[in-house]
Amino acid sequence: MIPPFETFYEAHRDEVFRFLGRRLGRERAEDAFQETFLRALRAYPRLEHGDHLRAWVFTIASRIVVDEARRRRPQAALPELAAEDGLPAFEDLAPLTDELPPKERAAVVLRYGYDLDYAEIGAALGSTEQAARQAASAGVRRLRKERP
Amino acid sequence: MTISPALDARFRDAAAAAELLDVAFDVIDDTPIGPLLVGVTDRGVCRISFDSDPEHHLELLARQFGPRVLRSRRPVDRMRRELDEYFAGQRQRFDVEPDVRFLPAYHQRVLEELARVEYGATTTYGTLAAQTGNPRAARAVGTVMHRNPIPVVLPCHRVVGASGSLTGYAGGLERKELLLRLEGAIL
């Protein structure tokens, strides 16, 4: 059962805005905030269950941050920032992590795909910084084992 | 850091403007019968409640109309204006359509008949029962009135007992009496 959007929005709007504020600065965070929840609203009726909604909305917000960074800092114009822009996008990373257990997969994608720190990932997954760190490193160990 | 009321309102307006909501609701605080929770869909008004705590309505609205239920002021403006006019004695008929698509067929039939009862008039449970096919179903009509999801607009306050006594009202008899006085149906 998916909760009413009002409930979901009230539960996560402040932490999503804090996250966007840290990544983009307050002013740009306002547009990104609206875009995040409009995207969530568009996708909402297609959700099949109400689990991991927090991780889900953080994934949307992270995607917007990455898009925004790409838009504002094209690699050609600012080559020195290429490394930062060169983070693998979710689509690139997702197929590599298909085999991982869901929590490890989410932690790996958010850490290496979106460059969230462990406190943010812990918040996104509804657990702790410590648990997020463990899930990400377990995921990476498993990937190394599976793909030598 | 919490989001500002302005940013919050901006998102809620944008969500409605993009036509992404199954139900938009708001609370109208200052009516003569107390605060009212009002819910609207793209088809019209789907909920009016004397219990103005949204928490008590969100789950049911989401189950009936879809999960995209969000508080948003602008979509409710038209209903708010019509209610203001009604309470000021300047409107006798609502133009916003009632959206009763998820009610059982019998409820829809009774409410349709109820909607024909004019401002300032009253009818009885038995009369409504007879008009909807079963003169002995006064009690069933009473149940439909009690569960009316859109009171005031669907005027269940205009239904009284055969003796003329006010009988009952989901919002309490005081409200029923106030509405009937406003309409001049009782002195």
C-alpha cells in the first residue's frame, strides 16, 4: 500500500531540501526541490509498494543534482572539473550492480554513482551512517569477487 | 533547516497546475459551522467534512481516488468561493459538481434525488425512500444521509423526520439547525 502523497511529502520534504541545499546551495536547491517532488508525483501512481520511499526520493533528488551539475559545468568548458563530472550515472552503474542484494546495491549506487556521503546514504536508506558504510563496502567486496 | 512556507506553497500550486493530483484538499477555517475540510478532483467536489483534521481523511481519499492526495489551496478556491457566498446568503445552488463516482449505486441514486431538494425546503427520509423505489427504506436513506461524503453541497440537512423533528445529522444537530435557519426553512 502506497501512503497518500501528502504523508510521503510531509515526511521527507525537509530532509530532501537539506540534502539539496548542501549540494547546490540554497537558491538552486529551491528549483531542484520542486523538480524532485514533481518527478516523484509523476512516478507515484506506478509504484508497486510503499517500501524504501525515502531511498527512492533521495535517488530522484541525487539524479537532479547530477543533471544540474552537468548542465552548469559542461566538461569542455571546465576540463579541470571533469573528474567530478565523470561520476558514473545511475544507468551506467546499475547493470553492474544488478546481482547485489538490494541494500548493498542502493548503498553502492548512492555512494559511487551519486557521491553521497555515508550519513546521507544512511538517511536515504532509513538506517545509520555506519550501516551504510558497511553495506557499501560489502557490496564492493562482492562485486570484486564476482568480477575479478 | 526546514523548507519555507513560500517554497512549500509553490510546490503545492505547481503540483495542481501540472494536473498531477488525484485529490487536492484544503481546510476552510472560518465558516459559521466551523472549519471544513474540502477535497476536490478534476470532476468536482468529492469531500466536505466537519472533521477538519486531514490525517483522518488521507487514507480513505487515497484508497478511493488514487494516492496523489495533496493539500493545495488553489484547486479548492472555486468551492471556497461558492461556500462563502452560500454562508453569506448570496447563493442557493452550487455550481461545482459533486463527484460521487465511488459510492455504491444505491447511495448515488438517493443522493441524486436529494440534490433536487431546493434551498429553503425540506423533505423526509420516507419521501426520499419512496422516490428512490422503496417507501419502507427510510432507515436505509438515513444511513445514506449519515455517510454523505459531501454535506452542505448535497443537502442532507434538508431531510427531517416525518413529524418535522430534525432527527439527526452527522455534523451534529446544531449545525443542521443553523443551516436550515440560514436557508429560512425554519425560524
